[in-house]
Amino acid sequence: MRMSRLFGKTLRQVPAEAETPSHRLLLRAGMVQQVSAGVYAYLPLGWAVLEKIERIIREEMDREGGQEMRMPSILPIELYQQSGRDQTMKDILFRLTDHHDREFALGPTHEEVFVEVFKRNARSYRDLPVLLYQIAPKFRDEPRPRGGLIRLRQFIMKDLYSFDADLDGLEASYRKMYDAYQRIFGRCGVPTVPVLADSGAMGGRDTHEFIYLTEYGEDSCLICPGCGYAANAEVAAFVKEPAHAGEEPAAMQEIDTPGLYTIQALAEHLGVPASRTCKAVFYSAVYRDRQEPVFVAIRGDMEVNEAKLRGALGALELRYMSDQEAEKAGFVAGSASAVGLRAGALSHEESEAGVLSHKTTSGPGGAPAPGNVRIVADDLVPLERNLVAGANKPDKHLLNVNYERDWRADVVADIAHAREGYLCAQCRSPMDLQRGVEMGQVFKLGTKYAEDFGALFLDAEGKQRPAVMGSYGIGVERLLAGVIEANHDESGIIWPRALAPYDVHIVALQPERPEIREAAEGLYGELLADGLAVLYDDREESPGVKFNDADLLGMPLRVTVSPRNLEKGSLELRLRTAGESELVPAEGAAAAIRQRLG
């Protein structure tokens, strides 16, 4: 390809909207162009790399027995209603209605339609296992697209779905994809760390994210330098030791705390550590058939991990209550505790009627307290003694509150958010907090979708069983961004050979001179005949512009044809990864180029 004919222009200035190195370089190199927030056009250079990434993904999926298909993007909303994800994914679903007033959604992910197609074509255990995948567009109404290609509203995803007869089969399929993902990211030059993660709206049991660690990442991970344990902060486990476990329970006492509405202010006023307090946090938990108020009790020096809390409750979604919402529900924001609350969820009828909490019991000192509330305690709280907690009255708190004697929870679980320096649950080493970008994720879905859609098969004994599923996704554009994040310097992109749009970048200085043009054109033709992909800068631009563009575009090998070197019968070769150039004889230069490229 001659640069004089290449569609797309390089930019000298860094675009103001660029947030990350990959975003800046993609725009400057003329690889992408933003059409709207989270929606990009891919120019020839960008599309060439995306196709090479797809080729690598296909090779690894096919190697493990994957069969490629193509599913539609316009899907009946009934599919998502059947799985309940019309609710769990409602904030990001693009919905549309046809001229018959039938409602559809643009597919954000395709579990529902794959299982629907699977069940019509697989009837017996002899049809299993099967691995089906596609590389196709997805659509998500992201409220805050960011990072260039990191978080998009329209993007290409490789999504593969495994269907197995039992959990052992799922484990085997999961391991295949886990290993394939590591090979894909390795071949693309993106170092990743597999971390335990939250399955979120996908559902299922276990999941791993493959994280590229970078300061620009939107995910926070806890990584243990001692044993290698790695988990997204949303699910990370850590050593939890009580700070006040050895004391005898003392008599509960109500005290005045005017104007003390935060844990920090309360602890400072009483001269106690925050670990001596019990913090109250309020949520509304959403289920497929109801919603209910949730009172959360956690030690005052810790934060609630909403992913863990959602899992402990089995809820589809959690909504944080503001102080105003909490007060409307009957809680005393700033002075609340579970003492005096009547545990237990609302009835279905009350939830449907929008009741949060209208029944009351008697709180400390006769004060009314909301009842029929789901109470959840972090598992560290029952181990503590003599905590300070709210009195469920304005400007009042209680000293010496103890679990079991003074209150009980419906659910006791680890719902605390891990922090840097917390001890690893496996080896007790202090963990490091690092940021990163998810390059792909693998899920063990189990039988959820098969049961929702009636995807049953006959086992060897003639009994009907639901298929056991896994789901495995890679965002292709996000991986492109990760490649650039991991392979660039201050001058531009450094493409891994397997992904470079072109193998060789010929730079002709003063191409208007006949001898330069003749030498450059001859080499260009010879390399093309050898099957190499060549970008030939035949523009009448200054050497500085041409060299800057060559570094920016980042092809593996630059060949400079200049009057000075040509007079010596030489050409200049420079690998993009090398600091120094070398001269090779112009005669036979094609062989030297092939050798340098390996």
C-alpha cells in the first residue's frame, strides 16, 4: 500500500478527548474515528489489526473444538424476559419496536439465543459436549463510554458457549477456554493475570477475568505477592480477625451523641477506634418477583462490598438507599442499628404494593423501629464484643451492643470490601491493590439458562437433564486497545509481528529523484512478490514527517531509501524494537529484510 493512497491521516497533535495512551495513539495513527460517544468507525489500518486479532481468536477456538456460527443482533425481548435479564440488564439494553409494535433488543450478549438454538438441535447425551461461538457485534447502552475502545456502546465480541452433560464436563470445557485465553493474549502480546471475579448479571457459579494491569484500568484487583492469589476487589477474600473479641459483654447503655452522624465523628468523640463501632447501611434488594429493604451491619472501619452482598442475598440487583430514602423507610439515618428491628423479609404482597417498612416493633427505650426488614451482618460483627451502634433515635447511640444478646441477623456472610494491605486468606501475606483492564472473562453458568429455556437432553439412562453451560467472552476492540497499551513508547505504537497491519514500512526520502524512486519501487515490488505486506511512503514530505509517522504507525521493520546511503550502495534497516539502525547492501536487501523479520 502506498501511503499517498492510504485512507486515513496521521495527526501531529494529541486529541483533547483522548483519555489513555491507546486512545491517543489510535486517533493519532488514523486507525479509528469517533462517530458518537462509544461508537467508532475503523479505518483501514485499524480494521487490518482487528482482522488479525480475530484470526488468532478463531485459530484458538477451533483448536479446542469450537464451531463458529452467527447469531442475529435483533432479538425478541421475550428471550431476555424468560431469563430475567430484561431486568438485570435493563439499564444497558437497547430496545426497539417494529411496525407491528413487537419489542426487540439489540443483543448485549447472546446466552439466551444460543441456548434456544441449542435445544432444537441437541437431544441426547451423545450430542454433547459442544462448543459454539461467534465473532459478532454487541450493543450496550453504556451511560459513560470511556477509554476509547475500552468501554463501547457498539463493539465486536467473541462469545463462545459450552454445553456439557455434567459438572465434570463443564470443568473440562472451562479449562480448555481458560488455557485458550492465555494463549490468545500471549500471541497478541498482552500480559494478563487471571483473577477471580463476580459473575454479575451473567449468573452462574465461578468466573475468572483476564486482567491487563495498568494504571488506566477501571478494575481494582487484590494480588498476593506471596502465593499468587488474585481476585477482583468485588470478590476478594481476606483474613478477618476480630479486634475486640476477648471481652465480657457489658450492659448496654444509651448515650447522647448530638450532631454525630458519621463513624469518624462518633469514634473521635468517644475516643475509640472505628473498629469499635457498628455501621448501618441500607439497601433495597431486587428479585425477579419482589423487592425488599435490607439493613446491613458491618464494622465501622470496613466498607460494604455490594457484589458480595448481592451474592449473599441471591438478589438480582441492589439499590443503595440515600439518607432521605432510609428515613422515609423508617430508619434513623446516622443513628440506626439492628437492635429492635424485627428480622424477616416483606411478604410478596407488600413488596408488590411498594411497601418498604410500615410495621414497627419497639426499639430501645420504646422508640418505634422498622420491622420486616432483611438484616445482613458481615461475618466479623458477631465475633466482636461491646460495639457502639445507633439507638434508632435522633442524636442517640448505644454502648456495649453485642450480637445474639441484643440483635440477630437473617444472613451472616463475608460482605466486606478488601483493601490494599489486608492479609491474603491463603497465605496471610499483605495483598497489593492494582488497577487493570479486563481483556476477557470466562463463566461457569451451570444449568441456569438451560432450566430457564427448557434445554434438556436424555442421559444414558433415558432421563431428562438440563445442559450444563459455560460462557466465554473476549471484546475484540478492547483487546486491540490492550495490545497498544502494552506495546508502545513515547514515539508511537510497537506492533507485535503477528498483528502489524504491514510487515515492512519503506520510507523513500526525496522520492521525486529518479534513482530514489526506482530503488524504492523495485524493493516494494520484490517484497510484495515474496508475500510480505508492505507500506510504502511515497509521499513528498520532509524526512522528519516521514520518520515520525513511521514510528507512530509502528510497523516491525523500517527500510529507508535515501540519496546518501544509496550512493554507497546501501539501504538502512531499523527494527521498531531496536534503538540502532544498520546498513545493508541494496543488492539483495530483500533477503536481509526477510531474515530480520524472522
